[in-house]
Amino acid sequence: MNLQRRRFLRGAGGMAALAVARRAVRAQAYPSRPVRVIVATSAGGGTDVAARLVAQWLTQRLGQSFIVENRPGGNNNMGTEAAARSPADGYTLFMANSVNTINTSLYQTLAYDFIADFKPVVRVMRSPLLLMVHPSVPAKTVPEFIAYAKANPGRISMASGGNGSSSHMAGELFMMMTGAMMVHVPYRGEAPAVADLLGGQAQVMFATTGSAMTFVKAGSVRALAVTTQARVDGLDIPPLAQFLAGYEAQGWSGLCAPKNTPAEIVTLLNKEINAALADPEIKQRVTELGATSPGGSPADFAKFIADDTERWAKVVMFSNAKAN
């Protein structure tokens, strides 16, 4: 090996070592000031709860304040766009949810690209939905309800939390797989939709466990099935896939960062949040919401986002759903 080549290799090796050292120093220094976590929904919902659990843990563990900032509006789009346009320095994070993967196909144009403009960190919460009917509906099981819906096409009102919401898409997937045709009635959020289901103005709804469990346990509505393969603790109801092979729908929340956020910061956040999700107190809080905490690597979350986006694109096309 000639002298010039040896000098080049030594220099290249030195630069690589220096880059690694700089990344290590930068990771150790993070965070050196408060971090904001943007939530594109109002306070009090499942995504907001997930963000606050994570923010509290990170504040305690990393020695700087992680502050939740609610930026609702535009069916998640206002907050998502604000997060996408933020500096990729680790000081702005984004608690995404299932509406983000639905919006990718629900809107013809968006001011951001959810998959391209964000770097997944970790999936925090997974929330099954419950297929619920008003007590006036005679069906007591999923097969009975499918038969009832098919016998009454266009006469059953299906409430949802809004066009493009998880509850809406879960219902459209049900119709796509069964051939039953129900009338979709969108509301401005799950709470008013559940209220009208309780009052009998709507006959059926796919609602997140956090919004529905209290009423199911009280007997105010009848839960026929859960939309995930796993059952919900405290509720003796079967998975919908037991009757519709391959059916799967869920609400979810997960932490993302603007693209180009340093990999070492993403790695640090992923490690800390996975530790949080294993903490008994946090696990209990999540269980009380009828949810679970998947955790996993950034790569796991990225694959989930891609698969979820593809799943809902097919349902949006089938239903011809439009944004509000």
C-alpha cells in the first residue's frame, strides 16, 4: 500500500471516528431545553392521553420538560402540518394517530406527506374498537346483526366520530366485507356520536374502547364484538374476525419526529418510551382505557404505518369517502 493511500485511509478513519464521537456527544446533550409534543387533537382523547403519559415519563427521565401542545383542526391536518414543518432537531415531536394513515388517501391533496415527512419513533398505544348496537336492535350476535343489516338495507344509521375517523373506516370495512349497507352519520367527535347511539337516534357504532367501555358495562348499549384479534380485558365479547376472517381495525397513537431528526435522538426516545410502556403504572393506565402498548423499534412502527396506510386506502376507495 503506498504512502498516499495509507494517509487517505487514516484520514477517513479519523473522520468516521470523529463523526461517531460528535453523534454521541449530541445524544448525551439532548435535551438541553424544553421539548414540545404536538397533538393534532383536542385535550382528553386517547392520543392526548398517550402524549401526556409519554411526556411525563420523558420529563422525569431526561431532565427537561416535554410539553404537550394541542393543535386540533382540519381532521388532524393542522397539527400534522405544523409538526412536519418544524425544525428536525428533536425539540418538536408529534404524537400521530390512525387518522394520519387514513388521511393519506382520504384527501386528494395535503400540505405534507405523512410517510415522507416524518420519522417514526415508537407506537405507544393500540386501541380496539367495539361494534355496539342500541338495545332496540334485535341482534344479539354478529351473525344475527349481519343478517339484520342485510334485511334492512339503507335503514340502519351508523354513527361515527366524523368522516375519515377510525370509527367511520371500521364501519366501512365491515360493510365492504359483509355486503351490508348502512347509512353513515358523521358527528364532530366520538362523544356526540355515542350520545346519539345511547339515545337511539343511531342504531350502530364502531367506537373506541375509551369512549364506550363505561356504557357497555352499564348495559346502556350492547357490544357484539371487538375489532382486533385480542379480546378486551373486562369484556367478554369475541373478536369480529371470528365471524369475518381477516377483519382488523384499530385506533392507535405513536410518536414521530420530523424527517432528518438525528438518528441518535430517535434511538434515545425509542429506548426511553419502551421503558415507559413496560412500567407497571403506565401499563395499568393504558389497560384502564381498554388499550394495549405495542412498543417496538422505529422500523416496526414504520412498517405498521405503511401497512395501515395501504389497508385504509382500499376502504376509502370502496366507500368513496370524502373529507368533511
